Amino acid sequence: MNIQEYFARISYNDSHKNTDLQTLKVIFQHHIQAIPFENLSMHCGETIELDLQATYEKIVRKKRGGWCLETNHLLFWALKELGYDICILGGNSYDPAEKAYTAEMNHILMKVVIKGNSYIVDAGFGGAYQAWEPLMLISGKDQPQIPGIFRFMEDNGTWYFEKVKRKHYIPEQSVPLTDTPEQGNIRKIYTFTLEPHHINDFQELNAYLQVSPDTILQKKSICSLQTTEGLYALVGWTFTEMKYNYKEDMDLVQITTLTDEEVEKTLKDKFSIVLGNKLTP
């Protein structure tokens, strides 16, 4: 595994001599704009191994994406190689349908310490709740970014991560948005504690997510990628293009329903993904 090969994969050409916040920001942005959040392996009959070598082979060499366990694990490796003070944390994501956080840990994120300040680095949430920059770990402070305003709230050692939602402008709306978030303008994302974890703590989760029929990852084939203006998302046969802050506090959302042939073409054109096995959306 070679850091230069990883940099080529994410089109990063700048210096990486300094383990400072600015370098971290730029590497992070290149990572989320090059590596899709995707679970397509599950819908192609492929097994996902939670192993750094396998993840590197898949994402860097085969130019695929991955879900949080893969894409964040790869980023963790890269930042550690560069000398960042970094550790893995575990999160419990919020399920809007249940109006509750999951009982079991089901997300991986990272904490990086720079000059005594802690930052949360998470390249593996995907979609509209993906932050575009590392976030300072501080409770109750609004942290505006292009995708929206993020913030952490801390209560008795548990941290809550949330985003202030923006309105959607959907021209000639033909397909309604099915994921109608709960009322109000705050979207809860996940909770976590600062207890450090090892990647092996997630092996059971990695196996479970691939066989449990109840998870969203089993029910839907998902591929999303952050762009310079917003994001692309392909869920099943539905392709969504989002442009952030198209109008004042409003995101432009364009939704298209694709045919099987168009799914393959869209994966190639928009996400630079060519699958080895047949996808069943």
C-alpha cells in the first residue's frame, strides 16, 4: 500500500509535509469528492471484507467506493501514515423512521488532534449529511459549511451530531422525496463517545450488515458522491442531483428515474464506477 497511489486516486497533488488543519481539510475534500459512499458490493453478490489490504485494493486500485467502515478505514490509514494524531471512534446513527438512535454501534468516525484541538473527521456518512470539512469537537457551537450548519451537543460524555436542514427546491416535481425527515429543521445524525476503538471492534458489524434483511443497506443499493457544488446520489433506480444553496437557504434537487441500462451508464459517468459483477438495484 502506497500513500502516493492513494493520493493519485483522490487527485491530491499538494504538499503533505505538515500535519496541520489546512492539509487535513484539503485531503479530506479530495477524498469525499473522489471516493463514493456505496454499498454496491452487497447488491452484486460480493462479500465486503473489513481488512485494510482488501479495502485498499477495492477503493484505490479498482477505483470503487465503500461504506463508512471502508472509506473511513482507508482515510484513517492515510492520515496515520502522514503522522496525524488520530483514533477511531464508534457511532450510533439516528433512524428517522424509529425516531431513535440505534441501540448498537453501527458507524465509524475518527478524531484527530491538532495543536491541542480535537476535530471529528468522517468521510463515510454520504448523501446530504456528509460534512465537507473536519469539524471542531466543541459542544453547542454552530459550524456552517457549504452543505449546511453542523453542530455537536455533549451530554454526560455522549456527543450528539446534528445538521440544520435547508429547504428543497424541486423543479417540476414528478418524484416525491420518500425520506421525509421529522418535522422541524434539525436532522439528528448520530451519537458517539470519545472511547477509542480498533477496526476489529467493527468486524461483527461488518458481517451483520451484509446479512441482516432489516437494514437500509440491504433494502437499497446506494451510491453517493460529493461534488464541488453539491452531490450525486443513486438509490436503486433513482438518480438525484443536489446543488447546495441554489437560492437563499434552499438546495436545488433534481430527481430522475433510470432504466437498468442507464444505471450502469450513470455509475460510470457520474461516479467513475465500473462494476465487475452484475448489479441488482
